[in-house]
Amino acid sequence: MQVLHHPRVAWDTARLIVSAVPDDRLFDWLCAELGALFGPEQERSLRDTGQRLRPWAHTTPDAAAVEAGRWRVRLEDLLRTRPETAEPLRSLTVIASGLYRDRIG
């Protein structure tokens, strides 16, 4: 059995969230999947993140870094209270990362 390092899962997912913002289809899919995993409140928060970052997605790396940090902390907290979601979150991140890589070439 593989042991998951929750902070690493949270960080990988947070970086992916920020990277996916400019890709509407991928970001919408990711929002829906994270909403299914963690609930509608987290989906709404993620969509708010997209709205905050879209205007600056390529021009201000600081805004993206701040959002990634916020999501890392939020996801770590969620994983602490719901450790059974670590594997589904890791799997989702692996799938979404592959989709992201395929789209950017």
C-alpha cells in the first residue's frame, strides 16, 4: 500500500489549479470534480479563484503564487479532516495534469 504525503498532494493540486485557470474546459472540469469530492462550497471557492486569476493569468505570477498558497493550505486542512479523500485527490491531480500537459503540448 502506498503512503500518501498529504502536504505534497495538496501542493501538487494547488499548483495545478492555478495552472489550469486559463484553460476554461479543464478548469470547469476540475471545479466540478473537486466539488464532487469536497462539496459545493469548495467548488464555489474554486470558481472564485478562477475569476480572480483570469485577468492576470499570464501577467502576474505573484497573484498565481498567492492563490496556489491559499489552495495548498485549504486542501491540507481538508485532507486533515477527511484523510480518505487523499487518494481520490491524488488520482484527480494525476489525470488533470496529464490533460493539462496534452493541451499545452
